[in-house]
Amino acid sequence: MSGVIVIPARWASTRFPGKPLAVIAGVSLIQRVYERAARSVGAAAVYVATDDDRIFDHVLAFGGKVVRPEGDFQSGTDRIAAALDLIETIERRAFTRVVNVQGDEPLIDVRSVDAILDVLAGSGVDMATLACPIESEEEYNSHDVVKVVTDSHDDALYFSRAPIPYGGHRAAQRHVGLYGYQSAVLRAFAAMATSPLERAESLEQLRALQNGFKIRVLLTTKPHLGVDRPEDVLRVESELAKHA
């Protein structure tokens, strides 16, 4: 039984082309994410999965592990599923659990990564993800903030960009896009066609729910500070300076 962290890193980005190689306080974004992920005590390996030679060469240059799965992928999850086959060939071993760490979150809390690996190993749930409290009605009503509601076992009932459930933000949680999968579930998920709810909400996790997979939702205190646009680099550098 073992886990692997895979970090998808694409060159193309509408809001920030070449984002993985953006320099943050002297170190590239992808190197910062990789080095944080490498602190995990629950993962046996960490890999970047990219579509670009520049990112591939850069990861090798700083001593990281990287694969380049070939093909056109509908989502980062589909890319990770293809990457897993390459990683297992390189490592000459099978991994039973996979965590998708987003390549634009240089301040990712590695304790959350290990918590996801732990719950996958201990409970046998299909998938696991994170959520945190919604702080305001503005967040609750924002299309960019994905909301999740759960059952009494902390398994997801639904994710939406809409303000759910009716009645106010205290009845919902803010989804944080860190995902863990049982490897067999990841491969089955990637083989499925996009679902109607997935297309309606532009949320790939709804493909899993609509096909009957269980997604355990773990609570964290706050969303991760990611890099979506060039101006976010200064925000991250400011946060790093507080802990220097």
C-alpha cells in the first residue's frame, strides 16, 4: 500500500501563460509546489505531470521527478491518470493512492495532503478532498467560489458554483481543490465520459458523484493562496515574507 503525489503543470493558461515557471521570491512556482509536496510523510514519491518541454527540463534541472503523458486531456485529473501509468513504469511499483496537488499553490499545507492519504488508506473511500468555512455572503454568492454540502458522514452530496443550499452560507462549505483518489477509482473516472452535471457546472468532481463514487470531505481552516494571475505573485511573496 503506497501513495504518490502528482502535480499537473500546463504551459497554456488564459490568464497567465507559462505560469509554472513564474519566479516567486527567486524560486519558480512549480519548484515551490514540488518542494512543499516533497515534505509529505505519507507519499512514497512526488512527480510533476506536464505538457511542455520547458517545464519538463526545468523540473529535471532542480532535481525533481517529471513525466510528460501524451494526448489531449479533458481535465487535470485525466492527465494525472495517464501520468500514473508512466510513473509506475519508472518506479517499477504500483501505487494504490494518488493525490492531485495543484501546480499553482506554492503555500499548500502538506499536512492536508497527508490527511487525505490517511483517510484513503484508513476508510477505503473512493476519493477525498478539502473544504473550509465560507466567511461571507459575498463568497457564498460568488460564481468563482465552489460550494459543497455534505451528509452526516462528511461525504459530499453536491458541489456547485451557485449559492447552495438555500438559506445562507453557514449551511455550506467552501471547496478547496485538493483531491485524493484510490488508484483504481482514478483510472475508472478518467475512462468515463463527462457527465451532464459536470458540463453544467464546469466541475469535474460532479462526474464522480453522478457515477456513484463517494467523496469524503475533510475540513481545513482556510483556502490555499494560489497563483491565478500575474498580480497574485506579489500576494504570495508577501505571505512568504511573513514566515521568513
